[in-house]
Amino acid sequence: MKRIALVGMPNTGKSTLFNRLTGAQAKVGNWPGITVDLLSARLLLGDQMVQLVDLPGIYDLRGFSEDEHVVTTFFRQNRVDAALVVLNASQIERQLPLLAQLSRLDVPTVLVLNMADEAAALGITIDRDALGGKLGVPVCLISAKHGQGMEQLRGLMLRALRGQVAAAGRGQAAPLDDDALEAALSCAVHVPAQASHVLTERIDRVLLHPWLGLPLFFGIMFLLFEAVFWLGTPLQTALAAGFSALRTAALEPALAGLPPVLSGVLLDGVYNGLGTVASFVPLIILFFLCMAIVEDTGYLSRAAFLMDALMARFGLDGRSFVMILMGFGCNVPALMGTRVMRSRGLRLLTMMVIPFSLCSARLQVFLFFIAALFPPRIAPLVLFSLYVISIAAAMLTSLLFKRRFVNSDPFVLEMPPYRFPTLRQIGLRGWHEVGHFLRRATRFIVAGVVLIWLLTHFPASAAPGGAQTWAGHLGDWLSPVLGPLGIDPKLTLALIFGFVAKEIVIGSLAVIYAQEGSALISTVAHQITWVQAYSFMLFTLIYTPCLSTIATIRSEAKNRAFSVLAVAWPLALAWVVSFAFYQAAHRLWT
Ligand SMILES: Nc1nc2c(ncn2[C@@H]2O[C@H](COP(=O)(O)OP(=O)(O)OP(=O)(O)O)[C@@H](O)[C@H]2O)c(=O)[nH]1
Ligand SMILES: [Mg+2]
């Protein structure tokens, strides 16, 4: 199968184009460095199937970041039949030198000028034919986001595959040096003297205000979180009630004929576990929609800018802060996002702090315990305190380790204009994230929950869930370590499984207590105190987020000692923090 690659600078819309051409769902966002790995999908071009490959954005073919490495390795190891060089039409003067560099690859090239809509709005005019003539490659002007110019692009892709297109720099006599680029630009491109994004500048005058900027940023984030819970919590309660009703009305009668062991596994294990997790889906959807909006509009880059100076004191930079924010959704993509960093020290330090970000899976655990043990009036405050501790743990860690992992890369931030995501983009993104959450949740939960059911019900002679079961023994065995934190054997079991993925914690509690929904909440409320619950939440917040995080750290850092440190340090910190809290609070309040 013929192969076409998408190359270009970061944030020029390669993934948007990739999605538009192939119908795939690559992640898109208004932040340089969203794509960090190769992605490929097939598309029908004329009468042949072609493989299209989306690559991470690069500034330079000779660069040293992991992203650039991915791209150069790709070209070295794969036969590529044509390259689409995607540039931002409104920054063509700055981005065109990349085309000259790519001429070294010696593959038939089509120059794709994306974001034609923005260029037009800025009054930039580009004479395609003249530009193509000067550069010796065909040029097309498109808008991947809105779908303009796709037919023409497909036509050029076909021509490139038929060998009717030259490699960049081979189409004419003169080499593509600075003079040639200069000549091409001056005859084909007209940029008005004042080409600036007026709206973006106006908004930034407020949002990047020297002393209003940061308070506004935290205010906006706070309001977004409030909105998520205000809308999401009633939905979650309704869904949980629905699942319980379904169980009593339909499932229990239907399974009544089965042997008790089997109906136990199915109802108390699989159904309770999945139902309890599924009821959190509306909250998770809302949460990711908010993240998508913050990311897609370009506000993330402003966050990086606003926090850069403060983060530097902790040995990090503005990009690390953005990765920490992304980690609030899921730690894994945030860890991979560190590939844009050129300094290895900075990258490792950032990877060390990202796992403290309170991700959506942990959020689900906290919402459950907060609903069980704290009055609604102070619930938002309790949750807020956990976010504060999440950031504090990250900052403490970077302070402690910044001398070991030194940042050697002063970075220049690109500030993209504000872009408003289309409904299609938001929908795709939300769908993608929820699919990811559900796939993870079901994969881990079904296996985990069945295992926990077995552990809490065997040997058959023991009372279910009692001290004589295997689970009881396991809890006892760890009680010298976790007892001083107020974490009882039942919670211990949930923590052990939570090591695999936090999505299992609530599902496993449903099995351990043989309850679900509101009944589970009230059982937990009767069996533990709020001090124990908070201690448990602290531990859950700080220790290893999940196996996937560890695996990602291992594969990204490519260093065993670092991976061990990245697991051991949070475990130790979690123990110390929970211990200190429990011992103090326990004496004061109970
Ligand atoms: N106005 C406008 N915005 C676009 C267009 N194409 C993409 N965008 C926006 O540009 C931003 C970057 O898009 P991506 O597709 O993630 O860019 P990328 O080149 O894959 O970026 P990296 O993966 O970081 O290298 C997103 O906010 C898109 O919505 C376009 O034609 N017009
Ligand atoms: Mg991309």
C-alpha cells in the first residue's frame, strides 16, 4: 500500500486534516505538541487504498526533542511515497524554511497551506500558482477545520502518487535556499502591514493582564469545576438510582433460578461494580468537555505563560504546568506530552510530578467518599482541599528533586490565536475520551471485581466479607502498615486493587460491602469516620495512580532506576501524609 505522510510545524492542523481525510479520531488541540506519536489510517484515493500517517509537529528536522526524533526515525525506517507539508498559511513567512529542510527527504511533496480562513481574515493573499511555480512543488490552500479545498488536495495527492510531482527542491534548476524562498514569498504572498489577530489581542489584554491574569485564571478554572459538579452530580445520583431500580425490578427476579455463587458473582460482583462506575459517566463527560474547551481555545498556552515564572522557582517551566493541568484529565497523555521538552532533566522532573495530578479516575473515588461522609455544604471545600494537596505534593516533589533533574532548556512559548472549537470537534473529543474511560473501566473492573468477589467469598466456610476469607487475611497482613493511617482491612483491599487502576476502587468497595448505589454510600458512612475517609483519600491521591502510568513512565523515561523512584517516592509520601493527618485529626476530633 502506498504511504503518504503529514509533516509540518506544531499546531498547524495536521491532525485536523488527518481526521478530515480519513475519518479517524486523532486528538486535536490548540497547543503545540498535541500529537506525540505516529498515527496512521487508511483512505480511499481514486481507486486505491492509501495509508496516511500523522506525525508530531516539528520545528526543525535536525532538532533534538523526542518529537523530532520520532519524525526523523520514521523517515529513515519507512518508504514514503509522498509528503504533505502542512504549514499555517497565516505564518507562511516563518514556516516556509521547513519546506526547504524537508527537501533533503527527497520524496514527492505537496505544500498544504492550512488555516486559509485565518489567513483571509488577516488580509493575507497568496497566489498559489505563482508560489508553486517558484518553489517547484504544487501548492494548495485549505481549511482543514471547515473542510475547504479538500477536493483539490485529494487531486494533488493522486498526482503525487502517480509520480507527477517532484520532490521539494528538485522541481526547478535553482536549489531551495534562503534567496529562493525570499523570491517566492515576495512574488506570491502579500501580507498587510498590520496582520494581527484583533480579537485575540483584545482578549489577551485582559486575560494576560500583569496582575489580573493569574486570579482570572484560577477564577475561570474554579467556575468550570463548579459547573461540572453542579450539572453532573444530580445526573449521577439519578443514574445510580436507575441502576438500583433495574436490579430489584428485573435482574434479581431473572437470576433467581441460578446457583447462589453464580448469581452472587453476577449481581454483587459484575453488576454492582459496573453500575457504580457507570453512574459516574455523566460527570466524566462534562469534565472532559471542559478540558477540551480550555485546550481547544488556546487558553492552555496562556496558562503556560502566566505560570512560567512561578514554575521556574520549582525547577519547572510553563509547559510543565500545562502538563500538570492535562494530568487532571488523565496522567498518561500528560506524561507523553512531555516529549516536546528538549531538556532531559526538565522532562524527568515533569514526569515525576505529573502523577500527583488528581485525574478523573481518582475524582470518582473522592466524589463517592465525600458524598458518604461530608455534609453537602462543605463537600466542595473538601474536594477543593484535595486539589490543593495534589498541587502541593507536585510542588514539594519538584523542590526536592530539582537539583537532581536540572532544566537546561530556556523555552520560547508560542502563543496561538484563540480558536473556537466547532461542535463537531467538541463532540468527537468528548466521545473519544468517554470511550477511553469506559474501555479502561470495563477491562479492569470486570476482571478486578470478579477477583475481589472470589477473595471475599472464599474459602467457602468463612462468612462472606469476614476476617476468615482470603481477603480478610490479606487485609490483616497489611494492617501493621496501614492501620496507623486509619485504613481498615476492607479499605486496604480497595487500595491494593486501586494500584492497578483507580477506576476499580469504587467497584471493589461495592463488592466488598455487597452493596451498591445509595445503600453502599450509607454502609460506608456507618463503618468509617470522616477522619478515616479523608486519610484514605489522601493516600489514594498521592500513591501510584495506576499501572498504565507506571508503564508509561517506564517507556518514556527508558530508565529503570527512575521508574522505581517514580513509584517508591509517591508511596512513601502518601504514607507519611496520611499518617500525619490521621494521627493528628484522630486525636483532635474523635
Ligand atoms: N481556523 C482554523 N483552525 C484550524 C484549522 N485546522 C486546524 N485548526 C485548529 O488548529 C489547532 C491545531 O490543530 P491540530 O490538528 O491539533 O494541529 P497539529 O498540527 O496536529 O498539532 P501538533 O499535533 O501539536 O503538531 C486546533 O485548535 C484546530 O482546531 C483551520 O483550517 N482553520
Ligand atoms: Mg497533531
